Amino acid sequence: MRHRLMQLLYVLVDGIAAELVWFAFLFFRWQVLDEKVSGWDTFWAPAFDFSLSGTYFPALMYPLGCWVIYYFLGYYLRPGKQRLAQLIWNTFAGAVIIATGAFFLIILDDVDIVDAIRYYKSFGALVLLQFIVILIPRLVLYYTVQQRSRRERVIISMTDGMTENDLYEQINTLFLSGKDIAIEPRLFDVFTGAARIIHIDESPLIMISDPKMADWELVVKHTFDVCVAAIGLVLLSPLFLIIALLVHFDSPGPVLYKQERVGFRGQTFNILKFRSMYIDAEADTPLLSKVDDARITKVGRFLRKYRLDELPQLWNILRGEMTIVGPRPERPYFVKQIMEKAPYYCLLYKVRPGLTSWGPVKVGYTDTMDKMLQRLTYDITYTENMSLSLDIKILLRTIGVLVDGKGQ
């Protein structure tokens, strides 16, 4: 809840500043370019080619355009956690993009600008106004709200006698609290580049809870997830109906199956699947699926072969519990077993679990603990090398797995 309120605060501040930019630009245009020769009617809005031109429409649309640009630049993703250099660059890049868009949509059609020099002046003035007027309140938020965020960060120091198991046990507990986690680096970490300078007045730290993707990439990834999940649920609804009927008539029991999984920051959620096993197949102790598993129904065997039983997880993606590409979530029962052998499993908690990932593509279904540990290695490697290009490669490999019917 606090994170959402912070995002709303940053959006509101940017909206007010963008409105000031718009009217400041109109004043510059009227005062400097027109030299106040024209009347007040020309002050309020440059000439537009569409019928909705006037005072109020552009005044409302300009902040909206700014919000969209800064959203895709990732400014609203993690409010209060950006570095100063990142904040300044984000504001400048946004100013250039917004001014360029405004130039082609508005300034280029302004009949009062009669020569190229005035075009350049208008563009330059808008870039400068957008950069300065937006940057000032952002800096105020940076030096007020950001200070509070820094106080809420937990820094782990590797003391003498502290083992790696002790370290991961602390990390696992802290992930559940939702706090940002950092580790004081050793000399080796500094030399290898693992340590990062978060603030100029602090020592370098290794950020554990921060994803490796840039903020703008995370925004594009999330937007892609939501769009694909929403469109997929609509377009695949006839297929969903067919599968639901097949599952219903194949064996008694519900069509959809809920199963508790461990997800982002170690929080549990219910994953959705088309039921592929008989009722009470796991009445006592959870079991891993295996080749020719007698618990799997006839229809379920076909669904699992082509991973069609996973399709309802598009709803989990739409709810924000999962992403399309990310480490596969595991059940709490097996997470405990994995962490006994690989306590670093908690490093997966920094990202949302996915419908597919490098681990499932390389290893397939995990019917043994050794395969689960092998998949974990691939998934952690993915989280440490996340990028949009890597996601695309994994999606293409996933399509190949689906076509080949390598499910189990």
C-alpha cells in the first residue's frame, strides 16, 4: 500500500510540473516569438489540425503524454530508489522525447511560426522548460523521500564465523519482510564488480533484492505481460472451453486446479492449472510427477505433453503474481527440501515467477531432486542476466518445446 501511495505521489508531482511546463511554453511563445503582437486568444494554444483544439484539451493531454513517456522510462516503477545520476538522465531523456513529440504534433502546425529559427527556439525552449521544471520537484522528492527509503534498507555484514548458510537464512527472512537487502562487499566482490555505489556518500554495496534489469526494461516487460495475458485470455477462450469440457468428461472433479506456490519476495500464492490428475492424487504428501505416472488422466497426459495445462496461469500473470518469463514457482513443501541442499534458492525471490524460463526449457519437468537443483542453477543464472533480449530467446526456445511435445 505504501508503495502505491508513493507512486501516486510521484505521478501527481510530475503532472503538476508538466502542466506548468505547458503554460510556461505558451507564455514563451507569446512573449518571445510573437513579441505580444497577437492577442490573448493566440496565447492559449497553437494552431491544431484537429477539431478538439482549444485551451483545455491540450492542457489535459500534455501531462498525460508526459506520464506515458516517464512511465516507459521506468521512473514510477521504484519511487524513492533511483540513483541521482539515473534520475537526472531519466528527466533529460524524457524532456527530449516529449519535446520531439510535441514538435511534430503541435509546434510544426503552429501557423504563427514562419521561419526555421523560430522552430528551433520553440523546440529548445520546450526541452529546457521540461527538463528544469520537472527536475526541481524530483530533486526535492529525492532528498526527502529517498532519505527515508535509505533508512529502511537492511545491510548485512559478513562477520567472523558467519557461514554462507547463515547469510542465506538471513536473506530468506528479510525477503519475507519486504525490505531492501544489501550486503557489505568483500574485497573479491569489489574487484569483480559485484559491488555498486548506490549513493556517493555511502560505501559500495551488493544489492540482493534489486532485479538486474533496468527500470525501463522492467516496465516494458510488465506491459508486455499484461497485454499478452489479457489478449491471450480473450483469444484462447474457445480453446479454454474445449479443454474444460474434455477435463470435465474425462474424470470427475473440478476443471481448474489451485496449487500453493512460493513467488515474489517469498510470498505464497495460488497458481491455476487445468486439472491433469485424478482427485486426491496427493492426499497426504506432495509427490513429483514422473514418466507414466498413474495419477495423470488420459486428457491430462495430452495437456501436460504440450503444456496446455499451464494456460490458466495467464490469469496469474494478469493479476501481477507471475510474469511470462521468470523462474518457475515451486511448492512450499519442495522449497524447504531444496533449501536444505541449496540455501541460495531465496535469490529467486527478487523477481516474479514465470510461465516459462531458462530452467524449464533446459531441464524440462523436474521429477527428481537433482533435476530441481539443476533447474535452480539455470534460473539463478537467468535472474543475474535478465534482459529483454534474453526473454525473447527463451520464448522462442519455449515455442520449440511446445511444438515438440516434450512435456510430461
